[in-house]
Amino acid sequence: MSLDVFLSQVVPVRQKLYRFAFRLLGNEEDAQDITQDALMKVWSMKEKMMELQNMEAWCMRVTRNLALDKIKSRKYRIADDLDRAGDVPAAQQHSPHLLAEKNDVMQKVRKAVHELPEKYRTILQLRDMDGFSYQEIADILDIDLNDVKVNLHRARKAVREKLQNVQVYGL
């Protein structure tokens, strides 16, 4: 692979790699380090890249593996995956009561997603937050396509049930 191919196909996904690493690690500096390491690793394996069908999925897999290695090696405590998801400023001014209600709902969703097993949380993030296709998720996580669909369904169902229990029973 030439430098031109690297700059045109790999560098544009740098922000996705960073967001993915950040959601896994919960720390900006570590996510930046992992993203940089992933780009360096991809460049060092440039001969292999021409054989790949989906370069973006492969880059995401490299990022995931590096982040998981960091978590394992330092016994890293995973922070809340969605801390900043609700921090998007509102385009319109709403009443304080409405803003408080929205914030409360987002906290409940964050908590429900955070309580999911890591595999479910990762698949849910890749599909619903990052917008990857089922096949891309299967490639990134190196699992079967049917496993992606089943685990995504289970993750969504678990979040839905948790939110329903909170709404109905206050649990």
C-alpha cells in the first residue's frame, strides 16, 4: 500500500477509531494513544492491507484489540460508556423541567447500557451509535453474522426490559 492509499482510505476513519477507543476506555488520552497506535500498526502492516475486503472494519478490529489489551494489562476500570452522549447542547431553549426530565432519561439509558455485558455493549455501540452494518460488526469482532444479530437483539431487549422495570416498578 502506498502513502496515498493510506491517506485516502485509513486516515479518514481516524475519528471513528478514536470514538470507538474512547467508548471502550472512557478516557480521552488513552483513546488518543490507542488511535495513534492503531494507525501505526495499520501502516506497519501495509503489505497485508491490499488483500482486505473491508479496510475500515479491519482498522476497527485493530483498535478494539489494542484497547482490550490496554484494559487487560493495566486492569483498567471501564468508565461509563455513554457519559458524553447526553452532553450534546440543545438547539432550542427548553424549560428547566423538560431539560431535567431528558437528563434523567439519558441517565437511565446510560445505566442500563453500562450494566450490559461487554459483548452486548460493544455490539450495541457499533450498530446503534456508530452505524456499522451487521457484516461490518461481524468482521470487526471476528464473530459469525448470526451471533451479531442474536447478541444485538438480546442487548436491545435487556435495555428495553431494564427501562420498563425502572418506569413501572422504580427499580
